[in-house]
Amino acid sequence: MAGTALRGRLTWQAARVASLIRETASVCTIGLEPRDWAGHRAGQHLDVRLTAEDGYRAERSYSIASAPGEQLAITVERLEDGEVSPYLTEELQVGDELELRGPIGGYFVWEPGENSPLTLLAGGSGIVPLRSILRDRLRTGSDVPARLLYSSRTLPDVIYRDELGQQHDGVQVSYTLTRDQPPGWTGHTGRINADLLAEAAWPAAADPVAYVCGPTSFVETAAAGLVGLGYPPGRVKTERFGATGGP
């Protein structure tokens, strides 16, 4: 199947930057036009490589933000001490070229033909591959019900906020804000825990499949919490990232 290649079978290629969309103060979505793209599956990622004038190279992995069939896009969060993300979010211009390699990954993917309810848990920029899944669900006309719980520091830090607020029938979106809440906030607060998961996730009896993406601590807590609610471990797919901000 297209889009299941591993790094060892892929080659680097040039991709033109077609669009830049500011999502939050520190997050940007980059639309890309690679010269040879075989297609991807919802939930996959790719590698980006930057080469300095002195020949120094830096590589980072980023989740694919777009659905299969859409223009390829990644969403990047700027890290103050990062080597790659400050350039991608602040200096990159439409018309520039990047080197990329992908798509990569065959585990953290969703296929439109799957019928199980979706439990989607995102921490920070972990929303990116889950957005790809939701967009694929919409584009393919899937009626699989989905529940998304998105943990963010503050409301302005929520990535794709307008888009998530316009989700169609069958998708429930809820937030928990961990650091600061606006006046009159009626949503969840604090980090995820067993009680919040029990309220926001599908019950295990519905035979859902879960996709969990975010920082390591978030993913470990969320995955353990779902298993504690009766989810079989094999039904909890996880993708975690560290200090690089990649998946």
C-alpha cells in the first residue's frame, strides 16, 4: 500500500513551500509541494532536513497535518532552543525549498474503512496527526463517531482552534486547559486523569480504538488511563515526541 515506506527505502527530495499559515504565536502550518510524492496515510509523519552554508545538517521529524489527497502540509511549533523550528516558523518564505523524506510509519495510522469509534487524545502539538485523521474522516464521508480531548496550556495555544470548532456531526471536541483559563471558562481544567478520561473517552464496551499523541509524560498517563478503563493495550495507539517537537 502506498505511504507505508520506511526510512531505509526512502530518498531525500526537494519540496517547494507553497503556503504558510500562522496557527498560534509559536506555531505555523507549512504547505509543501514535493517533486515526487506517492501519497500518505492519516497519522504518518515525514523528515525535514536543513543544510547550513558550512555544510552542517539538522534533521527533524514532523507529523503530517493534511489528509490523504490534500496538499501535503506539516505543522511546526517553534522551540526557543531548537535548531530547526525557529527557521521553519519565522524565516521560511513561500517559494523556498526544503528537503524532505517520507511518508514514514505504518502503526499510528487510520484507514477510512475502519468502523470502530475513535478516541483521540492530544497534548499540545500532538493534535497534528489527529487533525489529519479527522480531515480524512470528513473527506471520505466516514460516519465513524469520534471524541477528541485536547490538552493545552492556554486557550490561545490551541492549534487549529477555528477548524476544531467547526467539526461536523459525529465528532465531539473537548478541551482541558492546564495553566490558565479565560474568564467564564466552563471547560475542563488541569492535566488529564482517570476521571477526565472516563468522561471524555468512549467507554471500552463500545470497542473503540484510541490514538494518543503528545509529550511522553502525557502519552504515558493517557495510555495507562485508557487501559485502566478497560481498553485492550493493542487498541491504544501512541505517538510521542520529546524536546525536538517532532512526533
